[in-house]
Amino acid sequence: MFERLAQFIVRRRRATLALFVLGLVVAAVLGSGVFSRLLAAGFDDPGSDSAKAAQLLQAEFGVADPVAAVAVTTQHGLDADAGAATALVHRLQAERGVGRVISYWTSGRPAALAGRDGRTGEVLVFGAANATDVQQNDLAKRLTAAYEGDQGGLDVRIAGPGAVNNAINDTITKDLARADSIAVPLTVVLLVLVFGGLVAAGLPFLVALGAVLGSFAILFLATLATDVSIFALNLVTGLGLGLGIDYALLIVNRFREQLAAGDDVDSAVVRTVTSAGRTVFVSGLTVAITLGSLALFPQYFLRSFAYAGIAVTLLAVLSALIALPAVLALLGHRVNRLKVVRGDLAPRDTGLWATVAQRVLRSPVPVLVVVGGLLLALAAPAFGATFGQIDDRALPKDNPVAVASQILRDQFRGREGTPVYVVVPAGVGSAALSSYAADLSRVDGIARVTTPAAVVVDGAVAAANPQSSAFTAADGHQRLALVADADPRSPRGQQLAEAVRAVAAPTAGVLVGGVAAEYADSQNGITGRLPMVLTWIALTTLIVLFLFTGSVVLPVKAIVLNIVSLGATIGVLTWVFQDGHLKGLVGDFTATGTVDTSMMVLIAILAFALSMDYEVFLLSRIKEEHDAGRDTEQAVVLGLQRSGRIITAAAALIALVFAAFVSSGVTNIKQLGLGVAFAILLDATIVRALLVPAFMGILGDANWWAPAWLRRVHDRFGFSEGGPAPAPASAPPSPHPAPEPASA
């Protein structure tokens, strides 16, 4: 298959390249519309009880989360400046898209909406009924632009879900541009050094351009059918450039190798696609399948990364297998023009990596013990990880929305804008409902419970409910509003929601909703799907690597090493972001005592996918040498020498791309950048250079074992072999020299 594809491209090189450029133009036009359609939400489970409660609350009661929670600080006191504050509230109410407004000054001056300092009041702004998320966010943006700051002697600060979403969107968009401004120039410099010349250094951008622009177009089409998270942009740009570097480096390196072996240009392209192209295909398939596991999660935040990951990986593979060979066929030996590195650019069969492999193979057990102990030490903090989700504290501390949110957190004991809602089916009598409300009010962390009839505090009626009709629907459903003193999107909020659900209900079918319940259901949705996701990744990895290598041992080894490497990465991220270390290195952030669950899942799966990428690169060369007749140790030495530089250079470049994300002001984007960069560098150095040779040295010929019936399966369905490796000038020396023959 690969040979026929290469022959066709060589014959039609100009037409192939012209069609690729045309495709880029179409993708750029189509993909330009994606940026305004992406959302910053998507962390909730749409199939959960809390989602069902939200639908009932919206349909039967017209209740939804507020678009904005506004902190209004007066100069002389809440009552002394009531006139100016009331006028402000009326202006808010008159804004287009606003459904209703609840405030201290216009809602009976409830104590719950009065701040601790006696000068700050809370205003809750709700959107129109049945408004979409996009409309809600647009309303929050208009309110922020019009009211944030001084308003006639009133200091107005705007927070709330819509404002937080907009702030995260805007910050990420700016951060993405800044990260690119940091990463791209440095990447260009390193590419020139790694590829050895200016012409070859430009080839990764050809692959990256096809992957990134094509992915933007695919994400735009996806937004027409489903919600897509704005965070997916970071994956598209980072992974697109990273895989462009990986695949271009592998293919250009092999092309130079074939030219150095005496092939003419056309034959070199065909042999390169047949061998390195096969490796790229298997690598891309493994990465895409691994990232596709994110589609199994219920949250569209994670599913968005599946769409982006599959698209950018497969498009990178297509660009590397179609456009890049066409360019190489046109360039020929000119690929080495404008050299900046002296000497022959063709790969060598002796050098640093061969020396490393030989030394590891002489003492594989001590290497395994020492390196394994180091990785376990790095993984230790992971056992104390507390998982949570981001909220306004993911923003920079000086962001206006973060400032407003902190004022609300400091001034108001209850979270008035984000209560826990309980929806009770029709048919429950007032006595049973009152008893249930009293039990709920005794739950630790619940400040008060509002029923259709009364406000209940600590099991006793504190006041009558002046808005009784708003708590009973036309079909008989009743709702209770529980104001808590905990951040809803936190482990404490999750515990509170679960405690509310644990209270005996007066009838079946009671639903608990609100932000805290949505948070709890989201966390449970992730943990509930993890076994399925891990099973999918393990099985598909085993199958693909078996079809690639014909061994059942090597795929198991790959998974075990990746698990150890991931444990070390999770441990480092826990130590940094949960415990608040290394702020001088990664930049300031608010340590909340948790690490973001969704982002940690993403980092783990992305790091695993890229680890398999490098695993395929290394195993491809080792297997090629073994199939050529060398023993396992010689194959490891020569395979690592021929691929070690590629793997390390590619890892350094892609780590640089993701490390630029550490400059972001959004904490979980910092987490993504540091996590992926650390995992890649750890895998490409410690794991590939030390652990893989040590494992393979200990196992010897057992590395290639498979039952007879599976060998038959591989012979029939396995990926076809590439062309033979160019013969080295001399076989690498064995790490275990043979003893001198005894004298007669």
C-alpha cells in the first residue's frame, strides 16, 4: 500500500502539491469561522440527575443560573446609598436580554444579599427564558462592558458563570497568541539546528499547516452539530506543530539515509514512504485511537479534545504521507541546501545513543532498579492528589472577574447565585415537604432552605416565603432552594450535594440540581467512565503494537513503562499545582488544594498517546534491524542510535511548544503545558534511552515471543513490512564482547 502510494506521488508530485495547497486554502476559509463558536463550559454531565433537574427547573419554573452575579460597593452604606443602587438595578433590568434581577435593594432587603462590611450588596442578573449559552455569554459580555467599574459613586464588579466563561475565553485567546509568539521563533531556531539546514527546517511547517488548518475546518463543522470547547484550540495548535515536527523529522531523516545509501531521488522517496511512512501511519493510528478514548466521557469539554485530537493527528499523517513526499521528490538533494551544520547530514550508525544503549545493556538490572526508584519517588505526591474542577480562581488574580468573584466569596456567607435545588414530584403534602425541608436544613453547610411556604433555618421556620407561587409549578412539581456556604465547584461542594442526596426523600423521583450537584455528577461521570476508557486504550494499544511488531511482549512492556512514566507526571503536577510549588518557574496562580480532574485526564491520555508515538519510532528501527538478522542486543543498539536523535529532537521541540502554554494566565492551561512537556521529555530521555534498553536486554529473545496462532494472525493481518534498512558501515559492537578463544 505504501509503496504504491509513494510511486503515485512521485509520478504526480506537482499535481499532488497543488491539490494540497488548494485544500489548505479551503480549510483556512472554512476554519476561520470556528473561533466565535467555541465555548468555555462543558464540564457537566448532560445525562445526570442534576441535568434532568436543570431541565425541569427551566421548563416548569423558569429557573436558571444567573448570567451575572454583581458586587455593588457603596460609599456610605447599603441603605444610605439606596437611591443610587436602586437606579442601577433598574438600569440592569432594562437591558436587552435580561429576564429578571434580584438585589438587596429591590427584593425586600434580605440579609443574605447584604455583605459583611455593611457597604456591599449583591445583585443577581438572570437572562431571558430559554436563552442559549451563547446568548447568555453575550449578555454577560455586554453587562461587563457597560457596568464594570465606577457607576456614579458605586463600585460595580461583575462575576458569575457568563462573566467567568467570557474571561476564560478572552484570556485563552490572548494567551494562545502569546504562546505562539514565544514558541514559534524558538522552534524555528531549533528546527534549523536539528534539521541542519534552512530548507529542511521549513518542512515540518508544511505538515503542521495541513494538520492545524484542516482541524480548524473540521472543528467548525463539528460546532454545527454539537458544542465544542475553546480549550480544544490549544490541543490543535500544540499537537499539530508537534506531530508536524515528529513526522517530518522521521521522514526527512530516512530520506537522507536513503540518499546516502546511493538511491536516486525517486527511489529514495519510495523507500522512505514504504519504511518511515509505515511508521508514521502506525504512530498516527495509535495516537488517534488513544485520543479518541476521550469521546467516551460524557462532558463535551473532554469530547472536544477527542474531535480535535483525532482530526489533527490524522491530518498530520495525511500531510506527512502525501504533501511531504511530493516536496521531497521536487527538492531531491536540495533538501540539504542552506546548511548551518557542518559535516554530513545523513544519520550515522555510531555515536552517543549507541554508547548509551551498550552501557545500559551491560548492567540492565541496576539501571532498572535506580531509574524505577526515581520514577516512583516522583510519583509519590500523586497518592495524595485531590481532584476538582476549575472555577473563577483559574483566572489571574488581578483579572476583574476573579477580583469580583473573590469579593462575593469574602462578603457573602451563602452562595445566593448558586443554590442547591431540590425538585419534588407532584403529590407530596405540605407536612411531608416541611419535614423534608427541616432535615435538609440540618445538613452541615446549608445556611437555609426555602420551600413554597417558608424559609427554614436549622430545622425551624425562620420566615414565610413571600414568593410562594414561584416555587410550585403548574403540573404540581415543587422546588426547594438550599443556600450553602461552600464553593459549589469544589470537593466541599461535592460532599454537600451528596449529603443532600443522602437525606431520606418523601417520595421517589426527587432530583437534586444546581451547580454543586452538577459538579458532583461531573466528577462521578469521569470516574465512572475511566474503567471503560482505560480498557479501550489498553486493548487498542496491544492490538496495534502486536500487528506492528508480531510480539505480545513488546506491547505489554510499552504499556507498563507508560504507566510508570504517567505516574511520575501526575505526581509532579500534584506537587506543583495542588500544593502550590514552583510559582517562580511556572508563574503565579491560585492554589486551590486540588488539581483539575478533566485536565489531568487529558494530560494523561495525551502523554500516553505521544509516548506511544515515540515507542513506535523506536520499535520500528529495532524491529527493522532484528528482521535484518541482528540479535536483540545489536538491534537495540543500532535501533536506538538511528532513532534516538530523532526521538529526542522531536520531543524537545514538541515539549517547547507545550511549555509555552505555561505562560498562560489560566491555571489549567499552565497545567496542560507543564504536564505534557514534562511527560514528553521524561519519556524521550529516561524511558526510551534507559528503561527500554534495560527491559529488552533482560528479556533477550523473549521480546519477540508470540503464540503460534497469534503469529499466524500477524502474518495475515499485520502491517506490511517496509523496505530494508540501509546497511551500516559496520555492525555495532556487542555490549557483551565474546571472550578470547582459549589457547591450544
